[in-house]
Amino acid sequence: MASDTVFSAINELAAHRAVSGMRPTGALHLGHYFGVLKNWVAMQEEMETFFFVADWHALTSEYENARGIGEFVPELVKDWLVAGLDPERSVIFQQSKVKEHAELHLILSMVTPVSWLERCPTYKEQLQQLQGKDLGTYGFLGYPVLMSSDIIIYRPRWVPVGQDQVPHLEMSREIARRFNHLYGDFFPEPEARLTPQAKCPGLDGRKMSKSYHNTIQLREGMDSIEPKIRGMLTDTARLRRSDPGNPDVCNLFPYHELLTDKATQEDIRSGCATAALGCVDCKKILLKGLADFLAPLHERRAALDQKPERVFEVLQAGTEKARKEARKTMDGVRELIGF
């Protein structure tokens, strides 16, 4: 059994640490920024943060395009850096380069009941949604075990997630609890750090997703964005310019809530409701806000593109830091199970 002193020290570390990751499966868009990255950037100012490129996770559903996953890793890290993640404040690393994740995943898979995995909410949902893929694999079924390994190997207290991901985190808590029950208290049970909700719908009103082709990418130029915004869905009940609109049901207004100052938002709301402001005018205001928001991100990306080695330096340094922490955990795990 782990000593009370060891467990106390682990909990002390956990109180000031957060862990999260992202799959490298496509270019990041505004939904990623306002739904995830903005919160990550804020958290790195408050506590010790570990953010990893989840390339092994991507393999669970994209294994037929393994080479594409590897090629996109540096592009994902570029998006993180231009969004404001600071490698001096956060440990930024690549999951597959820290082999201890795989070792802990193997050990946890030995103690995780299959019934837990089969009842996972997203397992059946994704089987239905991704019918064009062969997902009848152990890797896809065991995804939550790998996720648990990624999290608890760094002994964090916090995991930033959206409300829809809380059931996934509860699985990690159950797995940590089961390990502790079998071998002695060792892993703190991670807690959800709920991401503030930021509504950022797709251009067509559905969820913003690259699979729907309805996104605005963080790296995208205004020459490409402008026709997208001009053709964007707004209030479908507003058929003529003279008709009053309703910002609360308009697909465009949530973007103003994220990108436009409060005073202008009120002017837009009033003008829309009285038909003093047309949808074309509203879109022009949004285009200006988007240009102002994206300009510094594009400048930072251009600077990174001039120094491609910078991304690999960040990943190498972060991976070494992550590996050091992961090794500490695995030393304790091996001692507990008697290996």
C-alpha cells in the first residue's frame, strides 16, 4: 500500500495541476478557440497545465489515415501557440512520445470491466454517427481507458471539459477509484473544470464542425471568410429587409456576442428588432470584428512559419517535462502492483 505521506504529496501536487488534450484531425476553427483554447490560455495563468496532442486517440477512429495524423501534429501546435498557449507556462507535448501513457493504459485495461466501456455514452453514439468507418476495434472500445491513462498519469485535480464530456471524466474517476481499491490509495480522482459555454454555431446553424464544412478556421484569410459570412444563415423568419428580426434566434448574433463590444451589440439588437439594421449591415460589422480578432493570430502564425523548428523545440521540451512526471507515476504504480 502507498504510504499516507506519498498520497498526501500527490494530492498536494494535484490541487494545482490541470490536464487536457486535443486530437490532431483537422484545422482548428472559431468553435475550438472559444469553446476550448480561450479557457486553456486563462488556466495557464492560474495553475500548472499539461496540454497534449492526442495522436494515439486520433488513431482510434482515423487509423486508416495514420500518416495524415502525424503530419498534422505540428499544425495543431501552431494553432495552440498563435491562440496564446505559452510553452513557458504550459507543458505542451505529444502523447505518443511519452510511452508511459501506453504502459499505464495496459495496466488499467486489466482492471477495467468491459461493461463499463460498453455503457459509455459516446460509444454507441459514435458507432451510429460514424457508420462509414469500421469501429469494431478494441482500440475504439477501450478509448476511455486510454483517456484515463492520459489524465491520471499526471495526477491532476482539474480536467477542463464541456458539460457534454462530464460522463467521460466520470469514467476516469471510476477507473482511478478501482485501481486505488485494488492496490492502495495512489491516484487522486480528477475533477471537471467546466469550460464556460460559448455558443459558436456553424455557418449553416448546425454545430461548427469540419465534417459539416461550416467552419471559420483560425488560420483562414479574410478573402476566404468574407464570402462565407455574406452567405451565412441569419434569422430565417426575416424574409425582407423591412421585416423586424430577432437576434435571439439569429445564427449570426452569437458571433457578435463573442467578437463585438457590448455597446455595439446593443445597437445591433435594437436595429435588428426595429428593422433599422439589415442583415447585410450586420454582417459587415461582424466582418470588421473578425478581421480585428484574427489579425494578431495570423501575424503570429506567419512568424512561426518562418521558424518551423520552433514547434518541434516546443514539443521536445514539453515531452521531456511530461515524461519526467509520467515516470514518477509509473514508478509508484509498479511498486504498488509488485512489478
